[in-house]
Amino acid sequence: MLECSDGSFYTGWSVNPKKRTVIHNTGQGARYTRMHRPVRLVYVEELPDRSSAQKREQQIKTLKHTQKENLIDQARLDLEDYWKRTPGCCDQDIHIAPDAINDDMIGKS
């Protein structure tokens, strides 16, 4: 889940949430996030497969804003630990050329 500059939340799924966050911040992501940049990653769930991730995405999208805030607070994933556990990318170090973006990076099938 991303928190947008206006405090709203954007929920999606990705095989690489860190890269996906960068893509959103470069204006290559969803239309909604292009209008509400910058965004920051505030919540991640690791699920076993694409189908499970898409189902969970739909569940989260039905939650009210305060329920999403509670979800973030309850799980309070230590994002610093997440960044450390997934080497090879961080929001300050990665630069992605627009022509290098593919459907797997942005969660499209």
C-alpha cells in the first residue's frame, strides 16, 4: 500500500514493491498515483502467488481509510528491515529507464 502526498492510500500488488514504488514516483505507474505524487510505501504483505495477491488487493480496497490506517498500524512492518532483506534496490539508488519497464514489474498480466 502506498501513501500519497495528499494522505490518500493506493493499493496494488507487485512482485517487487520497491521497484514498483519507484515506478509510481517517476510517473510511470497508475493514473491515480501520477496525480498524487510523491508516494511512499507504507504497507507490504508477502503472499504465495499472484492470485492470492490479487484477492488480498481487492479485500484491502474495500476498507475505509481509517481501517487501512489501522491495518498499517497493527502490522507496522518494519520497512527498514524490508529494504534490507530485499537487496538490489532502494528508492534513492534505483533509476529505471521508461523503456525498461515491463508488465511483470508493474503487476500486469
